[in-house]
Amino acid sequence: KDDDESLSPNKKLDTGEGHSQKVATHYNALQECGLVERNRSRIVHMRNFNNWLKSLLIGEILDVVRRDRREVCVLDLGCGKGGDLLKWRKGRISRLVCADIAGVSVEQCQQRYTDMKRRSHPNERIFTAEFITADCSRELLSEKLSDPELQFDVCSCQFVYHYSFESQQQADTMLRNACERLRPGGFFIGTTPDAYELVKRVEQSDSNSFGNEVYRVTFQKKGDYSLFGCQYDFNLEGVVNVPEFLVYFPLFVEMAKKYNMRLVYKKTFQQFFDEKIKDEGNKTLMQRMQALEQYPADDRGRLVCDSVKEYEHAERRAQRPGVSLPLGTLSKSEWEATSIYLVFVFEKMA
Ligand code: SAM
């Protein structure tokens, strides 16, 4: 039995890099698929919802930062294939640094940026950008930046930070990367699974696993949740199936103090939705995002829009004007999956 266990995939991959390589390989292998294929997915509304939520979070933080900054510099930590590039464009930032452990994703992100710049109007001043492939839980970004003195106004870490909670040192290194080059008054924003929700659900389950037809979370064992390295497997309709780690939020808040960071906002996705949906403008954006995903418009099949205006434009090109769908199109299963996440905002103190 012992021999069998030593051959388990996790142990075989343990080369001192923990699970990092597994995560990089997984994300590198993910294919960029067109809108048509994405629309067939059972999690299309969940993707839209997550995108809507990030658009609001990023938009609001940039509004705050812009009150006393003309030039805004952003670090997108765990940028993936650049799903937030249009949000940075819409937010009229000046400079962006994109970093991710998955080299193929970083290349795609860079390509997307180049395409975006090439297709933009000559009068539009698109931000300058830099792309770094690095394990941000083990390597220091400040040593890889073209300008080591660069200061960020915002670090955005969307659906990424939980990968670093494999060990205290990794969680600290990622936090250091997120915060050490933030200027005082700058923000560290992000989204991550809510450990409280995960543990609650697994404890309510008959086994060490819970989920539905769109997602599944499987803990290695139940009843014992270590502060670091508490691993679970997360499977989302073939999108993500890699080890993740519980982020016990009060610990995260304590660790952030080392970098002079103060928690200013924390909401579960449910709370965030309830708060933001009261605003008519936010509601319209959500409806448009849903409408466009239902009726693909982009000629290259992969446009991701972030503002009502962009959606209207894309709708016109798709010759399907006026498409609007009622809210609430997330299935119950999708909502169960997305409601394990939370939103956080830390501010750097002077
Ligand atoms: N932030 C993007 C978004 O919201 O679309 C991508 C999110 S994706 C769920 C998680 C990303 O985290 C992947 O691109 C993955 O490669 C990256 N990641 C995971 N561990 C990382 C690490 N140690 N250093 C840098 N990036 C990491």
C-alpha cells in the first residue's frame, strides 16, 4: 500500500516545486476557445457574472485612484490569457505589468495586447505593457521588472491568490509581490474562494466532496484544516482541475499587515451582487454582457467587452440590436459554484 501511495501523482510531481508546475502545465494547456463554443458551455452565465463582477471592482477602484493620480500603473498578478485587458483599457490606465506562472498564457496575453493596440483608434492612448513569466509565489517580481523602481497604484489578483497557500513562505512571497511596490494609498484587490464557505459545505456533505453537475470540490480529508497546504481539488466543467489551497481569511489579513496593508473591503460574491445590482447602470451592463454572449458578435470570435458602449458596438456589428435578456439567467448550479468566492480590497498605509 505504501508503495502504491508513493506512486500517486502528487508525490511523483513533488520535485521541490510543490504544485506550481502542475498549475502552470494545466493553464498552459487550456485552449482559447471562440464565443460559439463558450456559449455551449453550461457555465457561460457564471463566466459572464464573474466578468461583470471584476469589471465593477476594477472600475470602482480605478475611479478612486484617479481622484489624485493622472497616470495609473497596475500590476495584474496571475493575469492568465489577459481576460482583464479590456478592463484596463476602459479604465484608461497608463502602464500595466502582467505576470503569470504559465508561459503560454503570458504569450497569449501579450498577443491579445498587441492585437488590441493595433486595432485601436490612432487617437486613443493605450497603456504601455510589460509581460513576465514567473512563479509569483517563489520569485520576486521586483527583480524581473524592467524598471525596478516602478510603483504601482493597483495590484489586481483575480482568482489566483489561493494557489499560493500551499506553504507560508509561498503565500508570503505572493503577498510581497502584490504589495511591496504599491505606493502608499494604493490598492491590492482580488477574488478568491471563501474558506468558510468551502469548509461549511464539505462539513455538511456526507463525504469529503461536494458540488453539482458544473463544479466539484474534493478535500483530501475532512475535519482537519491546516492553515497552510490545506489542499482541495477544484473541478469546474473541465476548466480548472488543479490543486488549490484554503485561504483562511483572518490569517491573510494578519499576514498583509507585514506589508502595511489594511483590509478596507471584503464581501462574498452574494453580498457583492446584492449590493451592486441595485444600481441600474450595473444591471444594464450585466444584461448586455449576457445578451452578447448569447448572440456572438465578434468577427474573431473572442471579443470580451467590458462596457455598455462596447457591447452596443459589438451588437450592431452582429446585426442583432436591442437584444436584452432578463437578469437571473445563472442556473442554480452555476450560482452554487460562483458563490464560494469572495472579493477583497486592501489599502497600503503610509
Ligand atoms: N486572473 C485571470 C482571470 O481572472 O481571468 C486568470 C485566473 S486563472 C483562474 C488563475 C491564474 O493564476 C492562471 O493563469 C495561473 O497560471 C495563475 N497562477 C497560479 N499560480 C500562480 C503562481 N504561483 N504565480 C503566478 N501565477 C499563478
